[in-house]
Amino acid sequence: MSSTALRTGLDTKLEIVGVATGILGMYVTDTYGIKTSCIVSSACNFLGILIRLASTLPFFASYSPLLLHYTGQTIAAFAQPFLLCLPPKVAQFWFPESQRTLANAIAFISNPIGVIIGSLTPAVIVHGSNLSQELIVMNSGLTALAAAIFLMSLLIRGGRPPTPPSPSTESVLSPPFFEGLCLLFKNRAFYVQMITATSGFAIIFSIFLAGDRMFDELGYPEVNGYGMALGSGVGCVGALFGGFFVDRTKKFSEVIKLSYLGTALSVLGITLFFRFQQYSQFNLVLIMLLITLINFFSSPTWPVSLELGVETTFPVAEATSAGVLVTCGQLFLFVLGYSMKGVAALGSTSSNNPYQAAVDLWCLVTFAVTIFTFIFLHPRHKRLEFEQKELQRKAEMSAKF
């Protein structure tokens, strides 16, 4: 099997498993708590990478190593729905209202950091001179890392902090899981957020999902490894800055809108680049810069939107609203990424630049989402309103005594 087919198969499994198990991740997190969700996700990750390591060992060469590899990757993919819906719940129960969005952003950057490790590790270790041995070394290192994370998850303490960090944590009980799920889909503002929250996630990763061959064939293979790592690192900075700013100002919608505007202009730059580019070192630097800008602008939309989702759906449990947004994000990434692949495949028979139509589609979707966000994203901050009323009520009671 070709490396491209292998990459496509792995990407497909990640997105399909993410969508299929989204409800399970929400249910376990909201019903059994943060500790259980962390243990389940880290165990899936460790078991998956362990099986993937086994697929590279000579002992298993006669036991269909490709099937073992796919099995390990699928099991590891089960970790994602449990992890991605955790940040808003951790922020709600362990941080005051002045730190919640930043806490979300700090938790979010674990995903880009994982992308950095996953992008740089093959580039540094795997050179092709002794492929079998290099794969064993790479997977052994990743297995050790996954084992350490699993052991750390066993040390997480259960329960809530003795002093509630905010009025909403102190005095509000969320409805049961399925009742809360029904409340989400009765909330019109949440349908808008299904688009505005998930599109940034899909826009970042769809270009790499659809464009792995594109960058190779255009002479820029560095973009798939070092470009992703650089963009993810800068995206971490953007997410942290966005979270810090929102905590200070509570301007959720404004930050999301400006982030989409910057993302759309950066995507337009890449679209024009592919229309007129010819390979050169300067163009390599330019494409890296544009990829970096996309990550910087689009990364804040995810943690800020997850926190805004909790605000607008209050008092629905945090992992429920976040889980629905995460599942929609996986689905949107799958649809956009494979639509771009399909358009590129059609263009390969009728154009000297088959990828231009795919990049144009990507740009069109980005601008459509940006316009939609500016027009329709005007949510109520129900949790903040409740907390302000509670603080005012307590102040009035204190004044009486």
C-alpha cells in the first residue's frame, strides 16, 4: 500500500471514530466525571500506540502488520472524544470566571502540541535508510510517552474543589444528560455556534488532510512536517492570547469574528499563492508564513467558542455542549477535507493544476463562514448573567446584615 493511501486510511479512521463516539465521550465525562474520562482516554491512547508498535516488530511480520497498525490507530482514535470535551468542564469546576477561557485555551494547546510532536518525530527519526528499525525507534518513543501519560492519569484526584470558584458552580445543578442534550437542540443560538465554533477547527486541518500530496507534488514537502509544526506552535500563542483577552473583556463574539476575518484573509493569500506560484526558496518561506498566519488567527476560535457554548446553553452540563461542538467539528472536517480531495481528483483529468479548484473551494467555504459569523453570531451570555445576579443578591443580603 502506498504511503498516501495509508495516510488517507488513518485520517479517515480518526474522523469516523471521533464522530461515532462523540456522544459516548460526552456521557462518560458528564456522568462519571473528569478523572474517569482522563483514564479512559489515556488508556485508549496507550493501548493503541502499543498495538501500533507491535505492528512494526519482526515477530508480528506474519500477522498482517497493516491490520495491526489500523487496529492500533482506531483504538487510539477513541481517546479523542473524551479529551476534547474536557476543557470547559475543567474550567467550570476549577477556575473562577476571570480565568475560564484561558484555562480552556491552555487545555486546547495540548492538541497543537501533539500535532507538533507527531509532525516532527517522523521528520527527525525516519529517513528511509533503515525504515523498519526507524519505525520501531519512533513508535517505542511514542509508546513510552503514552505510558507516562496513562500513569499520570491514575494519579488524578476525584471530586470538586472545597471552595466553589464561581456562583454558577456553587448553586446550579445541570439537568440529566439526555434532558440537557434535548435542551441544546431547542436553543437556536446553539445552531449558529455549531457552524461558527467548528469551522475554524475544520479550516486549519482540512488543508493538511486534503493537501498532503499537493504540497509534495508542488515541491514543498517541508510544509507537511515542519509547516504543520510551526503553524501549530504559533497557533498555541494565538489561542493563549485570545483566551487571556476574552477573560479580561468578555468579548467572546468580537474575538471570534476578528479571528475569522484574519483567517479568511490568510486563506485568500494561500489561494492566490497557488494560482501564481513557481517553486523558489522565497515561495517556500511565503507558504510557511501563510500557514502560520492561518493557525494564529483560527486557533483562538476553538477554545473561545467552547467557552461561549457553555455560556449560551447554561445550565446544560459543560461536556455536553462541548461534546456536540467537537462532534460537529470532526464531521465538518471530514466533509470539507474529502470534498477538497474529490474536487482535486476531478481536476486532475482536466487541469495542469488539479489542486487549484480544491484550494478555491477551501477559500470559498472560509469566506462563507466568516460572513455567516459576522451576521448571525449574537449570543446571550446566560451564565455570566446568572453569576452577576447571584453576586448582586449576595451583596444586597450582606448589606442588610
